[in-house]
Amino acid sequence: MIVTVREKSIIELVTRMSEKHTVNSLAAYLDVSARTIQRDLKSVDKMLEPFGLMMKRNAADALFIEGNNEKIYRLMQKLAASSAPEATPEEKKLRLLIILMEEGAFFKKQVLSNQLGISTTTLTSYLDELGNWLRKFSVTLSRQRGVGVEVAGEEAHKRHALAAYFLIHFYEELIESLYDLQRGKTPDGRVLGYFNPDYLASANRLVGERISDEQIRLADSDYTGLVVHLALALQRVESGLLLEPVEQAERNAEYDMLAGIGEALRDQFGVELTERDIEFLAVVLKGSKIQASNVLYYDSVLLGKLVKNMIRDVSTQLSVDLTKDFSLYQGLLAHMEPLIFRLKQKLESFNPLTDEIKKKYPVLFLAVKQALETEFDDLEFSADEVAFIVLHFGSALLMNEERVQIDAVVVCPTGIGTSKMLASRIQKELPEIDTVKILAIHDFQTANFQDYDLVISTIRLPVTDVDYLMVSPLLNEQDIHHIENYLQHNIQKVTRNKQYLHADDIKAAAPKHRPELRKMLRDIKNVQMGMEAILDHFRVVKMSGTDYWRVLSEVLDGLESDGLLEAASTLRQLQDRETKGGLGIPGTNMALFHCRDESVRDLMFQVVHLDSRIAVKGMDDKEMQMTNLLLMLTPVELSERQQEIMSLISLSLIESEATMMIFSSSNEDVIRKQLEKLFYEYLQNNLMKE
């Protein structure tokens, strides 16, 4: 099959972005005239015929290939196997970036243009674009007459820039390559002209195994990013391009995990990552980890308050009350902690959907941006980071919709929040779809698609035996029409496992409403038991001492005597928590000690009032003086309502000057009344109205 790179690019662009590209947009992307594209389309039409495919245009003149996914996949396989005489502009820019990063200090422009097979004018344009890109990462691209072209910057910044370029511009190619490598299909040369396929395959396997063992949650894009950074580190170290030494960071769980991976790679390839490499990769991992949205860290008091304020600000601007949406609060809290870490480490986030999100949700985007600037005034959020957060709010605004008949699964590797947003949009726009499950790209090959009536993906899947629909991550009108059309013409297939109710069986359908009633009864029971446990076990204990661990040991021994926990086990969990960050609440004399422990029988909240001040590390990492030690203990497994109750207490600690005075007063009756007031308001707002 003889095909030019431009023809191949046209087919790939149209299949990956179906009904998004017109002749003019293809011409702009490939840097040729519209007339040239029209001529190439005639050749493409002939290429498609043997596969039973046709190039069509919609009402807006956007191009799409008509035919089933199996035929399109076979076409793509054939294209991948075909040799192409030239590279696309994006591939040439990548090659240029690799040359500048890997092969020496200075390059003459004529030498570079010859290597890439382009004119010096085109090279100048490429250098301008790459220079602007590299500047974001504190890397400079300089051109000196008589000397040549040079890239200068710290090795860490260069690695971030190179990894980001792969992830932004060649993300789908990386996903496909990792999938092929997992299946034992090794390419003849380097992956994307750079990665050693053995390094990439082993990095993917080891990262997958370790995050599974450690039960770490990563967004698909962050998982791929970590694999890319790891493979890139191996190749840079092998080439003698080492990271600059810095002050040794404190070892943590991320470091230990990456050190284990580094040892395995050393044993396999003989390339040894340095301690600095492990520290660098640990920072990448820490900035990528997602807290489970159903697991709240109650000691994130300051961040929790800011997140609550942000939800309130957005609600006020939009005249929609989202302040009682606990799922939104959980999701934002889980998202914000690693995001803030990335910002402080100057690790920029990239969101390929930013422009589409701004265009589709302009008012929501502005509201979220304003709220972030108000509540997090010491941080600068890029448009990409704002767009990620917009997805959380967008999902919350779309959740309360009726769900009916069909079960769907979404394969969506586009990043934090996007898959949830897509699922919500599907359920809002297509009420006939009952449930939408979200599936990660690296899990889909083990899934049983027979369990679903409809398979939807945001990227082309490398399979031939699954009938699926490909849509935009933001589900545009054309996508909705595409799904509706599919459902309309495949009713028998979609409803193959369904049963229609006969008139005589209508009565049997009544229990469909019972799950909501039963859920409400469970909620009431969980709330009642949780609130009663807290009030029953609440105490203000007055103690003396200068070692808070000794004080805590005495308190825990007393709770063990009451049969509420095992003191040694709970103390270990509290000590482990302290290693992860400060516990003191800045601006107060309180510190919040919290843990989940298997030995804890009930929800518990107690206050230990000390007769003298004890120094403790604050949540802002500064030392502070504590006279009130707040102890919050829970079992490992908590219902959502129980999590809400514990979150309610932790957030109320610094809600106002008045509440801060109450919780630091050491007056048991006053604090108990405050807890009862909190619980009463919660019941009024959350259960009595329901």
C-alpha cells in the first residue's frame, strides 16, 4: 500500500477527530493549501474503497469516514505497516527537539535543516515554536550567528519539557504503543523515534504492578506521564545527562516505591538511576496521585475550608446552591491537594481540552477562575488547571437527572474529572441510558463488554471484536446525535438482555423506587449511629505533660479500657500520620490528631486540654504552640454519611472566631452544645428535607 505522509495524516486526523476537521482546518494543520487537500482527498477516497469505507461530509462540511469500527481499525493497521516518505510537521518538530536535547551543545541551522529535510525558513518557524514551548519550562533556545542553535537549562527542566511534549502532542500514539508492548508486539525501531521499546515496556509493567500493590490511584494521563518520565530518565542517565544535585529531600512512600522500581530496572538493564533521579520521579508521582474521593483526610482543615468557600463562591455567582453537594466537595478536595503540590513544585498541568471547555462553558469557567483567585490568592492557576476544576463543577451541575434503561461503559483516558463529566453529560442528554460506568484505558482489555449495552470511547480502541462509538470527551451535539442514531438503529441489539413488562406485571415494577427508600433508611441509620457515637464518647480531658505522644498514650489506654480500640495499633496509625505533614491548625492553639484504624470500634471525637504549651508542627509546616489536642478517630470503613459527619466537625473548627473559641475553651458543656447544634443543622438541611 503506497501512501504519502500527508494522505496518512489526513486519514489519521479524520478518524481520531471525526467530524471536527474541514478541508480548511486540515490545510492549516498540515501547512498546505486547501486545493492540495482537495487533491489528496481524491487519492484517499481510492484508498478507502478496498476497506468498504467512504469519506463523507456533514452539514457543516466537516469530514468523517463512514463505516464500522472493525474496518476502520484494519485500515489503521495497514497504514501503520505502510512506509511513508516524509514525516508530519509535528513529527519533524519532535525530531528537532530530540536532536537539540540529546545530541550536543550547538548546531548550525543548515545542518539541522538538512537532517530534517526542511528549508531554513521552515526550520526558523519550528525553532520559534519550540522556543516558546521551552520557555514555559525555564529552558531557553538561543540562536547565535556564527555559533549555532543551543538549548540551555537545568536537566530537570529539560526532562519536564521533553516529557510534556510527548504527552501533549503524541498522547494517543503513546497509549497505542504501550498497549502493543503489553501484548508483546515490539516495533523494529524506537517508539516515536526516541524511546527504547524495552525500557518503555518494563517501565509500564513495573509502574502498573507497584501502583496496584500500593493501591495508588492515578489518572490515566498521569499514569502514562509517570511511565514516560521513567523511561526518559533511563535514557538520559544512560547518555550521561544527569540531574543537578540539590539538597536531599525527605524520603517518603513515593520515594520508596520508585527506588524499588529503579532497582528492578538496574537488575534488568544495568542502568542505575541516581538518588536524585528517584527524588525527581517521586515528586512527579506525588503531584499525580489522586486521593480517593470517598476517603476524606479530616486533618486537611485549611484546604477543606478553602474548598468549601470556593464552592460557595461559585454557587453565589451562578445562583445555584452546590454547597450541600458532598460528592463535589470530596472530588475537589481529592483534586486540589496534588494540584497545589504541583503548583508549588512548578510542575505545570496541561489540559488538551482547555479551549473546548472555555468555549462550551464560558460562564462556569469565569466563575471558577474568580473563586480560585479569591480563595487561593497566593497561587497562580493556569487556564489548563482552571479547566480541570471546571469539570468537577460541570459534573455536579449535571448529576441530578433521571436514569432509565440502558447500561453503558465509557473508556476515557483524558484526565482527572473528564470521564466523570462525560458520564454526567451522557446521562443528561440521553435519558434512556440508565448507568454509565467509567473504565480506564489500561483496564479495558480485561473487561467483559458483554455486561454493557453500549460501549463509548474518547479514543480509537485497538480492538476489532468490540462494537463501540467514539465521541469527544465533552460530548458535542454531533456526538449526541451519533449515539441517538446508533440506539435507534440497534434497538434489538441494545435491548437483547432486557425484558418488557406486560400490563399484568406493572405492579411488579413498583419496587423500582424501593432502593431509594432503602438508601434513605440506611442513611438515617448511619447518621443516627454516627452522631450518637460521637456524643456518647465525647470528653474534654485535662492533662499535664510536655510530650504529646505520652499524653496520647494515656488517653488511648483509657479508651482501650472502655473496649473502644487497641491503644498500640491506634498510636502507630497516629504516629504514621504525623510523618506525612503538620497537625497544628495555624492561627489557633489547637492541633488535630486523626487516623483511621481497624481496631477503632466507633466514631470518636475528644479534646485533651493541656496545662502547658507544647510545640507542634503546623499544617503550614511552621512550628506553633498547642494547648488543645483534638483527637478524631474512626474505623477504616465509613459510609458516605459518616464521612460527612466527621468532615462537618473538622471544617467547623475554624469556621469562625466564635467556633475557634468554643473548641479551644476546654469547656465540655459548651463544646457538646456546639456539636449538637452542628448535628441539628445537618439533619435539617440534609435529611428532614429529603
